[in-house]
Amino acid sequence: MSAIVIIAIVVAAVIVLALVAVYVRRRAERGRVLRERRASEATGHRQEADAHATRAQELGPEADALRRAANEQAAYAEMETSRAEELGTRAAQAEQQISREGQSAGRHDEKAAELEEKL
């Protein structure tokens, strides 16, 4: 009976070793598949990063040109604002002159009327 027990133990050990070997092989295969998938994803992300970096380089000169144009327009707008303020000041001065001329015309009209009355 001891030979049967020894054979049973050996068979059980061989079965356990076979199961462990299958488990280790499957686990290694899953790890390999996972590494391949991650490598593929990393390659995809690397390609996307390269594409975005290229696009960013292409947009650089356009952004510079737009910034220069914006600065030019801002300077032009500032100049036009200054000119508009100057014209507004001149218009206010002209309006004041109109008022003074109207008052002078009124005084002279009154004086002329007085003199005509004395005639």
C-alpha cells in the first residue's frame, strides 16, 4: 500500500505541477498580451503627440503674424482715438465760438436798433 500511496502522491504532485505550469503559462501569455496592447496604445499616443507638435509648429508663424496685426490695429485705434478726441475738442471750441458770435451779433443788433430809433 505504501507503493500505491507513493504513486498517488507522485501523480498528485505531477498534476499539481502541471496545473501550476498551465497557470504560469497563461499568466505569462496574459502579461505578454497586456504589454503588446500597452505598446500599441503608447505608439498611438506618440503619433498623436507628434501630430500635435507639428501642428503647433505650423501655427507659430500664423500666431506671430496675427499678434503683429493686432498690435498694429491697436496702435491705429489709439491714434484714431486721439484724433477723435482732438476733433471733439475743436468741435467744442467751435460751438463756444458760435455762442460768443451769436451773443456779439445780438448786442450789435440791439445797438443798431437803438441807433435806428434815434434817427
